Amino acid sequence: FKNIESKEIFINIFPQFKFHERLENFNNLSDKFIEYFDQQLILALLLVDQTNNYEFFCYKYKTSNSIKNKFKIISQNFKNLKIKNFYNEQNLKKFIYLNDKSTVKDVMLFAKCVDNMYKKINIEELLELIDKCVVPKFPISGNDLKKIGYESGEELGKKLKLLEKEWLENNFFINENLKLN
């Protein structure tokens, strides 16, 4: 992309790569962080925004489901990247719980290259925090609900989902009274 003629040819062949300027931010990262990027994450830098435009590229070039899912998660969290408290420990812990550490690292690294605004992000601290983060295990199982009278089936599943949502919204704490309702 540094050579203007090559860049124009490349953009004409792959018009979906409309965010090539992000590669400049990527190239300005230290070698220590560049090694975290895989080919898929670099491709995400070129393609992904808060729309589902990446889906056409994935369809046209028959990408794997893992690549499609990586792009989807980054796209879904794109608007969150601009929210300052998105990067706090509790939110990162929830994000890790819902995904995994590798995915959360990808989103943080992506954010660092998206816009100059994210230069304020201390990516080193975030990556350390993600590595050290211990995500609690959801403390209630279907067997726990069966013991208090729930039957196996859809109702039990809905109750578990509701309790898990409550648990996440309350920063991994659940009121004992809620279990019995």
C-alpha cells in the first residue's frame, strides 16, 4: 500500500479493502505487538467496521467459519470500542466470559489500529490484564434448579439463561433469593 500504483491496483481488485489506512497505524506498532497479529486480524483491519460488509467478502472468497466469526465479533463490538469504560476490568472480564481471551485480545489489538483516537489505549496493560484475568464459572447448574422443582426442558433452560444474564449484569454476583424465583 506504500506504492500508489500497487495500491490502486489492489483496491480495484479488492474494493472491500476500504480501510487500508489502518495499516499505517499497524505499521507504527512496536514489534512486540505486531507479533500478536495473525493474517486474519490484519485482514479484519482492512475490512471490518460496524456494518456487516465483511460478510460479502467472506461469501465471495469462501472464508472459513472461524474467520467469519472473528470478523463478526469485531464488527459487533466496533461501537463499544469508542466507549471509555469498555476497557475496564469488569467489562473485559464479561467479554472474556462470553468469548475467550484470544478473541478479546484480537478486539483490543484491532481497536489500537482503527483510529488515532485509540493511541491513548495502553495496549500492553490491557493484554496483561486479559492474560491475568480469572473469569468466574457460572455458579448455578440445571441440577441445582431441578433440586428446587424445575423439570428438564425449555423452562429450565430459560431460567438458567435469565439467571446467567442477571449474574453478568451484577458483575458475577447473584442474589441467593433470585435462585428460588
